[in-house]
Amino acid sequence: MTTDPIDTVDIIDTGPTGPARILWHPADRPRRVLALGHGAGGGTATRDLLALAAALPADGITVALVEQPWRVAGKKVAPAPKTLDTAWRGLWPALLRPGLPVIAGGRSAGARVACRTGRELGATAVLALSFPLHPPGRPERSRADELLSTGLPTLVVQGGHDPFGRPAEFPEGAYDLVEIAEADHGFAVPRRAGITEETTVTTITEAVRAWARTLGE
């Protein structure tokens, strides 16, 4: 999978959490910015983040893929949620562009960060990809409160077979939810499903594109 060319790469000092990295995928005529953080088990080179970075600039959405300081430092284990939030707050000013609203987003742990901090930081909406509703096999340890308390227009894009929370497990609330049929937490689908990776990423990007159009200017 390829993406549109990266325009610039910014290294941002977040303070005590260390430097973060922002990889910019710019729109020619930007109307908004979508900031996307990654999960606890990987960086920004996941199928969903790359697909959005490739597709959305054509819709006037500049995509900023954000690498948390722990990834920039080469560490293999993500720090505590509070540390992730601190880093996100520290890099947020670097995401702001004059006159452009910013959508806070991310996948998995990055989605949780966006949900927890979006309204506080002035985001206009939240995009949660593969939101980890609970640890696998532990539905009693729900993180639904993070999702339900964003106070912003929120879209959840969730794999139908995600062990961190299948769509049917999500509580009712003031957010939109799109199911990616047969997909797991990384939006991979089994061969028996007869669904290609191209079909999966197209479903993701089209869902996000349609939702973003409802946000207005």
C-alpha cells in the first residue's frame, strides 16, 4: 500500500515525554486537519492510517500521522495512558493551522487518547478506529466511559470480529459506529471471508469521508 507523498516531517518537543514526530500528508486546498495517533502495539504504518492518509487529502483534509514519543525513542512498550495524554497535549499546538478545524483521531490506544483529550484541546470531532472497548476476554473492564464522554461528534470504525470489542458490545450513545465486516483489531480479514484488503480499506476511507462531510466547515 502506498500513500500520497509526505510534505514535511516535524519533530515536536512535548516536554517531559520527549520528542514526537508528525508526518504531514497535505491537501492542496485544505478545509480541515485530521490528526491520527497510533496504537500501543505499533506505529503509523497500519493499513487504516495509511489508507486515510492516501485518500483524504483529495477531500480537502490534511492528514497528520502522529508518532508518540515512545515510538520515536525506539521503545517497544507504550507508557501509561496518562503519559500518552501528556504527550498528545504537548504536540497538539503543532497540529493547528490558521482557520482549519482539527479532528482528533487515532487507532486503538490512540483512539482512547483522542476521546479523552479532544474536547479539552479544542478539537471539533473525534475519530476512533478500532476503539479498545475492553481487554480481550475481559468485557467487565469496559472503557465505554471514555467514548461516551467525548462531548463531540464521534465516529467509531470497528472490526466485526475485534476481540477488544465487537460492534454489538458497544453501548448506545451519541456517536456513529461503522462495522467493518469480518475484520479483527487490525482490520485484517480471513481468506475465507472472501473480502480483499483493498475492499476493507475502501470501506474505512469511504465511511470516514462521508462522516467528515457531515461536520460542516
